[in-house]
Amino acid sequence: MQNIQLAIDVGATGIKGALVDLDKGELHSERIKYDTPKPATPDAVISTAKKIIEDLEWKDKPIGIGFPAIIKNNVCLTASNIDKSWINVDLKKIVHDIVGLDSHTINDADAAGIAEMHFGKGKDQKGTVIMLTLGTGIGSAFFKDGLLLPNIELGRMYYRESVSEHYASNSARKRLDLSWEEYGKELNEFLEYVDRIFSPNLMMIGGGISKKFEKYQEFINPNLNVTPAVLKNNAGIIGAAMHCQLVSK
Ligand code: BGC
């Protein structure tokens, strides 16, 4: 029997969902995407997620969610790139109220990292592995010998005059209108900083911009072990599905 799980990846610009084949680490359905509502209040976001759940005709069983904030026991504790009204919202409760299903939520970068560790470049990697997702913000996931240390927020690390994601995320590249060379150097500085503090064995770059790795690769210090993730846009959905099944057992 196929091992299928629905998961939703909530992002600052889009809310994506699909059925995931957990044995293969692949999508089992088309990926459905809606724009993130504005304002992205808890009710509006979960009502959008509900459309995906209905589109995919998912019933009765729990859903996995990847969410761009610190998540502890399914409660959202921060809101750096999402509506402030999310702080202290219990996702399990609001999903149950609006969708009528049980759910399990994990930080979006932790989800992407879990998927990449299992099915991508992190497979069988020992030591310290860091996944960085470069998008609207910077998400990070830390692994020691394959085990996740959740909710580490490298994007919120104090850096120069604010926090690192204000300089090295993909949205910072667009906002500051950086060329690939300028962005590559900026990202390299951030990666060197992370390397100095955590001495990772491997850093994996995910998020939409991982698809364009060749455009800035030459500006990344070759002594850092940096690689683009392979799962690309679907890592967050696949990882949220894996997490859901893991904790549902
Ligand atoms: C949030 C993280 C999130 C990352 C990527 C950051 O602003 O603080 O929790 O993982 O964005 O979405």
C-alpha cells in the first residue's frame, strides 16, 4: 500500500500543498498553490489551506504543515515575516476549528531540512549539517548525525545593523537590487560567519534561489562545504508530510 500524506507549506507569498509519497520522497499529486492572503491573518491563511485540502480531497486524516516561524507544540511563537496576529496562535486548534482535521506543524526550514536529509544531499551525512532556505527570510535547520535540533533561527541572528536575513535572503537581493556578484559576495560573508561559529561539515542551500546556484557559486569560498539542495521547491511540503507521519504514530 502506498504511504501517502497531505502537507501544506505556508510561505510569505504563497501557500502550497500536495499529497506526498513518503516512501519515495516525491509529490504524489499536482502541487496546488494560492497566493498568501493579505493581510495573512490566521483565519485567512487557514481558510486558504482549507481550499487546498478540499482540492486534493483529503479527508479524516491529519495534515502536515510547514510554517515560517518558531513552532513549539504546534503553537506559533514568532512573526518576523508573517502577520503579527499569529503570535501565540495554536495551529492545531485553529486548523481543527476551520478545517475539522487534526494537524502537526513544524518550522518551514526544519521541514525542508528533514526532507533534504532523508532524500537529498544530506542523506547519510554525519556531523553537523545546516540547511539554509533563502527566500523572503532566511530559514535554518540544524542536524547532528541526522538528528534535528529544532527552531534554530540563523536568519534572525543579529548581523551588522539588524539581522542576517535583511542582507542575505533572496528578498534582500531583490530589495537592494544586487547583481549576482554582489549577492554572491554578500551571501558568502554570511556563510563564512555561520561557518566560523558552528563549523558545519556541510551547508545545504534551499529555497527558490537554490535553482540559480550557478549564478553566484563562484563567489562562495570553496573551502566552505556548500551545496545546493536537490529537492528545490518541494522540500518544505515533503518534510512537513514526513514530520506529520512521524509524530502521528
Ligand atoms: C523566520 C523563520 C523561518 C524563515 C523562513 C524567518 O523570518 O523567523 O522561522 O523559518 O523566515 O521562512
